[in-house]
Amino acid sequence: MTSLSIAEAAEQTGLTAHTLRYYERDGLMLRSVERASSGHRRYTDEDLRWIQMVTRLRATGMPIRDVRRYAALVREGDGNEAERLDLLLAHRQVVEQQLAEVTSHLRAIDHKIALYEHTVRPAS
Amino acid sequence: MTSLSIAEAAEQTGLTAHTLRYYERDGLMLRSVERASSGHRRYTDEDLRWIQMVTRLRATGMPIRDVRRYAALVREGDGNEAERLDLLLAHRQVVEQQLAEVTSHLRAIDHKIALYEHTVRPAS
DNA sequence: GCTTGACTTGGAGCGCACTCGAAGGAGTTC
DNA sequence: GAACTCCTTCGAGTGCGCTCCAAGTCAAGC
């Protein structure tokens, strides 16, 4: 099991060291990240996998507070899988709705683009 | 040609009156909205169509400052269609990339959901 | 003429998600 | 042992996009 410094974890996850510390103190991690004798953080593979999940939730627009709720459920351990599922399903629905909305707005913008392409290169 | 009060325009566009005023003072409108003798704003159909375009750009994640740039180009009048096209094409590319990213993250989340569904209802 | 309600302005405030700065400690390199 | 680098914490600052407030104006109804 490798364990990484915060800078290495930052590089691996694509987040900044600042953000990793921020996530930890904001309750988004499953537990406090382990420390070397120097007090420096040491990230395990498990930490990295969790951060990846957090990244996915964030990248799909889940607010920090909901990620925190989800983390709390996972932290509690077995028995609340139904709640976790509810949370993820609700999120999924929001995301799909947003995708549909953005897609439809994008189509309208595409129409505008087509008009401008006609104006700019009338031959086409 | 109808002309609407700010409250009516807000209802029509789905924005708040606050936001409509904010857009105007932040340079997102094509020109100052006309006023009744009382000083109250009167929105024309043209205003509403423009606000719809702004809404589409915003809903697809275009930052206010870019909407302002686009508004400035349209305000300038004929002759800069190529620039407007560039701006929209650049935006379009960003949006498509984001859609792809969100979609891929969502698929990963769906895997997680499938796992939980298995835990919660093992029979399925 | 008084009240009511919709509107006006300028400017302050807010929620979110970071992002950064200052001051200091530990470990490595010469 | 001095310099350098990487890390620590606490707390403040930033950028975005609204969102709201206070004080005032105007038109209509009673």
C-alpha cells in the first residue's frame, strides 16, 4: 500500500493541496488522513479512491453539503445503504435533468451559430 | 408590440426583477430598457427575445463577462459577425466538453448506484 | 388628500467553493 | 549548521452571481 504526500495526492487527483486540506476539514473525507511522524499527511490508496468518488460527485454538480452527507453515511458503516442509494438516485435525477436542459439550450445556440455561419461565409 | 413591467418580464423570463435590473446595469442588455413616464421599466418583445438568448448562454454556463462581450458585439451592429461566431463556437466547444465530462462521471456514479441497488434489494 | 402597491436607486450582503497568506516546524543537502 | 523545501495551522480573502435593503417616487383608488 503506497502512501502519498499531499503534493503527490494533489497531482494524482488533479486537486490542489489547498483543496485536499479544505475537503478534510469540511468533513468530506471518510476519516482524518493519517500523519507521518512529522505531522505531514499521508494519503492511502483508499483515500485516493474516496477522493475520486468525491470528485465525481462534485464534477456532476453535487453541492459540498450533500457530499458531506454522503460521506457521513459511508462513515457510519453498514446498514444505511438505502439512504445512500436515495441520495445518489436523487442526484442522478438532478444531473440528468440538467444535461437535458443544457443540451436543449445548446441546440438553440447551434441555430444561432448556423445563422452566423451563413452571414460570415454566405457561400456555405 | 406589447410592453411589460419588470414584474411581468420577470414572470415571462423566469428571472427575478432583481436579476433583470442586475443584468441591465452590468451591461448584458443591448440597450437601456425603455421607461414609462413614471420611470418604471417597460420591456419590449425584442428585450424579451434578447433576455432569452442571455438565459441560454447563462444556462449553458457562459460567464457573465462573456455574455457582456457578446452583447457588446451585437450592440455594435453589423460587421462583426465573425467575432460573434468565434465567441459562440468557443462556447459551444466548452459546453460539449463539459457535457462529455459530466456524462462520463455520471456513468461511474451509475455503477455505484447499481452496487447499492444490489445491496439494498439483493433479489434484483 | 391619504393609503396602497409597484416601482426606482445605490450600495451592501450573501452563499458557495475554493484560494491564499503568514508564521512556523521538520527533514534533506551541502 | 545554514539553506532549502515541503509541510503544518488558522483565518482571512477572492470571484462569481446574484439577492436584498432602505429610502424615496409615482399613479390609482377611496
